Amino acid sequence: MADSSAAGKLPAASEGVAGYLSPYPYLDRLQEKMEERLAKKVPVKGRFCGFCYARLRESDTVCPFCQTDVAAAGTVEEIPQDVLRAYRTKQRTEARWVHTGAFFGLILASVLFLVLVLWGPGWLGHPALAFVVLIFGGYFFAQLFGTFLGAQIGYRRGARQRDALWTAWLAKREGRAA
Ligand SMILES: [Zn+2]
């Protein structure tokens, strides 16, 4: 999938997260920084890498994120909206999967609670046990289906969407430069 002929702009493949190997490892490294920018925790203006839009220090001659030569790629004052949108898409997709998974976990615990209260034979039908299942089961299933499974599925889907948007952005940018 990764085109290694693209002027060495695609660094060597990394381990991959949650079973998805991004063809653009620098996007993963930039995700957190871009989320800070999206949340406006950092200044909008600055000095950004002309290739990957990482924020650069005055002393950087090579971008610490994409390893592009700063003099060759140039710098920009602001991160383009299309680029920010790619990171926001990843963030939202992942969050949606975590929340949906956690919600499913809570529903599952609630169903178990009702089943125990309504049909639990003997001590299994004791309300105290059902409440323990509701509270601890709710926590456990929310973690399992949200924080654990949901986050992995969400990461894979979100990262794919982000990477596709980045591919489209690269094509658009190269088209404009040509
Ligand atoms: Zn860069």
C-alpha cells in the first residue's frame, strides 16, 4: 500500500497500533498535537512544517515528525483546515466507538440485572446480587466494550479515514503545486 518511491517521504513501517499499520507513521505521532490545536490549547499561528504541518522550533532544520528538510519543504504560518479536518475525523470516529461500546456494556449489565431479578432461581434472584452485577458488571462491560474493544475498532477505522483524507490532501497539494 505504501509507495516507497514518494521521494523518501514515507518513513519505515512502524509496529502499528490495534492491528492497523498506517502508511504515514508521522500522522500518528502528530495526532495528539493536532488534537491540542483542535481544542485551541495552543496558538493557531506559528511556524509549521511545509510538508506535515508539525509545529517547528526555530532551531529545527529537519522536521522532527516527518524528517523532511525544513529548507526544502518550506514553512507555513497556519495548519490548513483540510488537514485539521483529517485529524478531527480520526478523533471523532474513535470517540464514537468508545462511547457506543461503553453504552452497549451498560445496557448488557442492565439486561443481566433484570434477568436475575425477574427469573433468577434461588439466591441468584436475590436483589443484592443483581445490584452487584449491575454496578460491577456495568463497569466491567463498559471497560471491555468501550475502552478496550471500542477503542481498538475506533482507532482502526478513524486512522484509516484520517489517512485517506491525508492522501487526498497530498494529491490536491501536489496538483496545485504542479
Ligand atoms: Zn514535517
